[in-house]
Amino acid sequence: MKVPSLFYGLFDDAALFPPGNAPMPAAVAEHQRHRLAGHADLVGLFVCPGDRLVDAAAEHQQPTPLDVSITVPAGPAGLAGALRQASELAAIRARAVELPVPATELTGWIASLAELAGDGFTVFVELPVNEVSHELADRLAGAGLALKLRTGGTTATAFPADAELATAIEIAVRSGVGFKCTAGLHNAIGHLDPTTGFAHHGFLNVLLAVAAARSGQRPIQALAERSANRLAEHVGGLSPDEVAGLRGQFRSIGSCSITEPLTDLENLGLVDTE
């Protein structure tokens, strides 16, 4: 399978998290299957809570370490312990960490977090979408840190409105900070889930919103687009330079499914299945 560079490593494997909630043995085994499949270039890091790293290491059956993004829900207070645990496990290679930091406390933590970033290791600071400001984004960018935006969850209020997400994307793009999105982006096109009633964003919508912001346009139109044909056409029309710039800043999407986004990309003709 030929995977366009726009989608290289785009989907971090968050199978352990809601709504998938896969058990560890199944999550690690499926991740290994994806990494050996024809669509392997789509797959990013295995996302694992810091307190479950030992379990992940025990299930990993490959000779090379499992590349992991570690989530630390406790925030900076739990960071040292999680990183120490990862360093003691030969089967685990920590490539990133994701942790929430209250906007009111971020200034006090930036220096110590910045010491961890670099040499192939990314520190993603999670801020609520509606609390992302130009000042905070600039500080993250200046310290070599990255931003994490939550775009969904298990309640309707976990899904930011188009206007909120568009504003956060615009601020992130203008600051130059690297960022990722997580939750609710299993499908290519934004839609209303018929079972839950949740209004999901689509990952193509988000990619094109970032592209729009980088070209000086308003990203909200891309987030609101619901025509699969138009979205696919716009994605296919991005130049190599636009793709390189976009993915240089927009790092990945945390998804509890790799199969769902892969199926959408195949159905839209955006990956070569031969």
C-alpha cells in the first residue's frame, strides 16, 4: 500500500482509551499487526498511560522496542515517575509524553518541561481548547514544547464547537507551536453520531483547517465542510510544500482505532490499496 506523506504516522494508536478500551494484550498485539501491515506508514506511536507501561512491555513480542507516547493524567507531578519507569523497561522506548497542565500553572512548569524536550522526544502539553491563548501558545513554541488539543470524548461537551476549535488551530498555527489532536477523530468527515448524538469532527476537516490557517485563511470553513468529495479533492490538491509545512507543525491524531480511519481513506481513494 502506498501512503501519501500527508498521512505518514498520522494516527497514534490509542486503543487502550475510550471508547475502544481494548485490553492490553489485544491492544499491543493489534498494534504490532498494524506495524507489520501494508498500511504501517499510517501508524504513529502506541499511546499508553504511565502506570500501565509494565503491562505493555510484558505483552510486546518484537525484537525492537515499542515506541510509546506516555500519558500522565496527574500532570507534572506524575511525570518523573512515569519517565523513570519507562527508562527501566528495555521493551519500551519513550518518544513523547502527554500531560495536562492548568493554564494558570503553565508558566511555572515551562522551564522544567523544556529540559525534557528534544533529541526525538516531544512533550505535549494538554490545554482545554477554549483556554488556548496567543500568549500560552507562544510560550510553548518558544520553549520547544508542543500542544495537545482534545477534540472529543465520552460526553457531548467534550467535543468543541467548530468556532472554538478553529480559533485554537489558528492560534497554534500563528505561534508556530507543534500540536496534536486526540479523541473523536476516527472518521475522515465530520458527522453526527447516530447512536450518541455527538457531533464529531473529521480528521480531513482538521487537516484542511490547519492548511487553511497556514495559508492565512479562516479554518472554520474547512471544519464545517461535509462533502466527502470536496474534502478529498482539496486534500489531493495540497502541494508537497504545503504537506511538508502542515505535517511539520501538526504532528498526529490520537485514535482508539486504526482500522476506521484506514477504511475511510481507502473508500475516498486517498491511499493506494494495490
